[in-house]
Amino acid sequence: MTKIRVLDPDTVNQIAAGEVVERPASVVKELIENAIDAGSTSILIEITSDMAAVTKIRVTDDGEGMTPEEAVLAFAPHATSKIRDIADLSTLRTLGFRGEALASIAAVAEVTLVTRPRGSGALAGTRLVIRGGEIVEKSEVGAPEGTTIIVEHLFYNTPARRKFLKSRNTELAHIYAAVENLALAHGEVAFRVVQNGKERLSTQRSRDLLATITGLYGADLARALVPVEGRLPILTIRGYVSRPSENRGNQSEIYISINGRSISSRQIAAAVREGYGTLLPKDRYPVAFLDLTIETDLVDVNVHPTKREVRLSREREITGAIATAVGEALAGHDLLGDAPAEPVQQPLLPQEPVPAPAPAAGEPEAAYTARHRELALSDRQLRRTETEAGGQENLLPPMEPIGQVAATYIVAEGTDGTLYLVDQHAAHERILYDQVVEQRDKAAGSQELIMPVVLSLPPKESAALRDAVPLLAGEGFVVEEFGRDTFAVRAVPAALGAVEDPASIREMIAEFLAGEARAAPDRREAVTCIIACRGAVKAGALLTAEQQKRLLMQLARTKTPWTCPHGRPTVVAFDKRKLDGLFRRG
């Protein structure tokens, strides 16, 4: 027998479905894209779930609908109304085009379609039931104009794929993220997401991108944005970027659409970050919402099964224009104020009051007050990690601090004349990490906050936080839900002490929800690292000579004082011989 064989159609369809349909969010994304291509102005997404998983997806639109013949053809592999031949790919303006979505979904689920064409005068619509890729029922049915598609029993015939799905809340978070991305790219469409009868997300039809942002993420974020505009013969840029004060620990909140298609691009995200120059620390990223219109023949959308990535011709020219537009937008605005970029709608969720701006740092009194507060904060942070010396061995050689460089590195001298440079943040991060691990292992518990910190989150982050509550509780966070997408943090890990800055708590929670920690092999370890990083003395913080000495003493009593929890060095040494060599002495 030959080793080469042609696969049967069922196997081919299931393999194809695996490329397009990764999880319930993939189904939602594909169905919404079809609805947008059909000219819909309103799309309703209804999600049904039990305690363990998403069990049913229902997407209803008011688009152009289909005739009975078109409805049947829509489920044939590679049947599409979007293109006729390969030449059409270079002028494509629709979201779908390969004709694989419905066929792929129907290959691994039970699908019910109800549709009636708009303006046809037909009194009845068409109902199809497809199971495992086969049409098992076709009938006439009363229906409004437009299309409704119901997807149930996803991956019922591919159990190996089903077992790789995550928890219900994680899958819901992916669904909300997919809808948010499409809503940002298509403000002309009203979106509504209902989960088990409760509305979780809603946007109004609006060509005003800022209004959509406000509806999804609240007025506080909208107030922190500045408008961006740019134009080349091949490119139009419009959107918003955050002031430097509103930043994140990763690129997860840089939202990009190209010609109405929500995409992921490291190159474009890097260009946005480049536009900030030195306005942001190197490990921080802005929030950005950019809508790019690029000549279609410069955009290849057919490079990824889920169409999430694109390939750009003249990429360097395009990314350069984006960086320039972001830089010019920031240069032309007050980066300290919190005035709205333009009038915005009322937020969907209750928001906390915006704190009054600090006095101008250029005044002597303000500068003195700021320095005093900074030193007081550093002192509180160092007190939290102060421990009795006991019989612990000092693993660092003796050294005496003699100053700071750039308020980031402690300069110290050893008894033998060795010069030491100590990264103050990395050093304190190591100290705090060891103590968090020790208290975690001893079940040291939580430190109750005097005032709970209230978090109002968008739906995707709310779903992720619900999933994370037990894990965070194991680390000492007490988080309670009270109201739609609103949570109260009532206690934090005891190692953090009496946290007085609500922003630091939001930072810790936000960093965990951003994705990297939730996807880490050891999620508890990831949370511990986040706690240590956020609770440690910061780079750029002024320290008195006494504080520098205390920090070095605490570091010397850790188990591994030479690196931070991420593996970066805490201490760099230059002995006298190396220093002599640098100055070409002897």
C-alpha cells in the first residue's frame, strides 16, 4: 500500500476548522465579521454558559440576509460572496473573504441558521440545521429581516480539542475582547453582549471613536487621551493615545485596526511606543486606539488563518509615520492635565473621582514637599521589609554606601576598595520576593485596607478577574464583586503592609489580568513576582544615606542577593585592579 493517501472530507474539514475555530471567541469573531460585511447596523451577541463552560452562542444581526439558495451555499467550503478571483484580494475591503468560517464552524458544532433577505418581499425566512458539516434540516420559518446563527455543542466531535479550552470565565474574557476590538474598529455598528440574560457590554452607533472608547472603558480613561492624526498619500492615521501618566506594563492595550480590520502587530505597537521617546520608562507602554486607512494593495490580509495578522508593503514608511504622528500629538498637548480630549459621553460604570493635580514641581515649596513625600514612601517600603538579623548569614561582602547615581543605582565601597553598583529596585524586589514567598508558605494571611479599593473594569477584565479571585486569595488579596463589572479589593498580602496608594493595587491587579501572568506555567509564582515588583522601591526614587544602608543590609540577608526574581543582576562589582585597568594605571 502507498504511504501517501488523500484524506476524507470530514477529516479535511475538521483540520480546516482547527485553523479558524480555536475557541468560542473565534466563533463570535467570525459571525460578527460576517454580520458587519452584510451591512448590519445592530448586532446582538447572546452567550449561554453553565458553571464550567460556554454552552451556546447566538448572534443576531439586521443585515441583508440570505435567500434559501444562498443560505445552503454559505456552508459549502470556500463559498464566498466577497471575491471572485485572486485579483480581488488586492482591493479587498470586507472582513471575510475565504468562505471558510461557516463551513469550519459547522464541521465541529451544531449550527442553526435563520435568515430572511432584506427588502425582498419574502414573507418567510429560511431555517437550516447543520450538524458535523451536514445539513440535517431545512424549512421555512417566520423571521425578521437579517440573520440569526446559533452555535451549540462546540467541538462535540473533536473532544481532544475541547479539553484544551480554559475555564468559563477565561473563555468569556476572550469573547468580550473580540467584541471590544470589533466595536472599536466599527463604531457605525451598535453592539450588545448578553451573558445568561445579563447585559455585559453595549455600544451605541457612533462615528466618534472617543465616544466608543468611553462607552467601553469609561470616562476616566477617555480624559487621559489625546487625539492623533496623520496623513501620507498611502496612509491616514486617526485615533487616540494616552498621556504618559496613563501607562501599562505591556502592549495589551494598544488597539490597532487597518481598513476596519482589528489586527495585532508588534511593529505598529513598537512604532506607537517609539513616538513617546523618553516620556515613558523603557518597560512601560501607553494605551492607544489607532484606526489606520492604508491603500489596499499595500496590505496582505491573507497571511493568517484567523486574519488577526497582516503583512504590509512599505512597512518602514508606515511605522515611521505612526511614530511621528504620535510624537507630534504628544508635543502639542498638556501632558499633565486631565481635561477631556473633546466632549465625551457619560461613563457606563461608576467612576472614582479624579484627584486634584499636584502643585507645579518648579516651585521651591512644591519641590521640597515632593522630595519629602518620596523619601517618606521609600522609608515605609523599607520598614515593611525590615527583619531581625538573628543568625542569618550576610551573603554580600561588607560595603558602605557613598551615594546614588540617577536616583537608581546605589554606589558603595567595599573594605578592600572594590566599587559596587547596586540596582535599588532589583535589590528591594529580591528582598520583598523572598519575604512574600516565606509568608505565603507560612500562610501569613492578609492586611486589611482601611478603605477598600474599588475597581470598575471592562467586561473582558471582569471575566478574567472572576476567574482569578481564588488564585489571588491564595496570595492574600481579598477581592469581592458588588455590582456589574465592579469589584472591591478589601485586603492585600501582609508583606505589602498598609498600602496607602490605591493606584499600586490597581497596577498589581491590572498586570495580572493583562495576560502574561495568567498564561504562565506557574501562575502563583507569577503573582508573587508581580507583588514583589510593585511593592519594591522604584528606580528613580531618592534615598537618604541611611535608607541606602538599610537596603544593602536587607539585601545581604536574602538567600540569593545577586539577582532579582527575574534573573537580572542586583549588584555589579569593580575591584581595584579593574578600576586601575580602566584608567590604564600600572
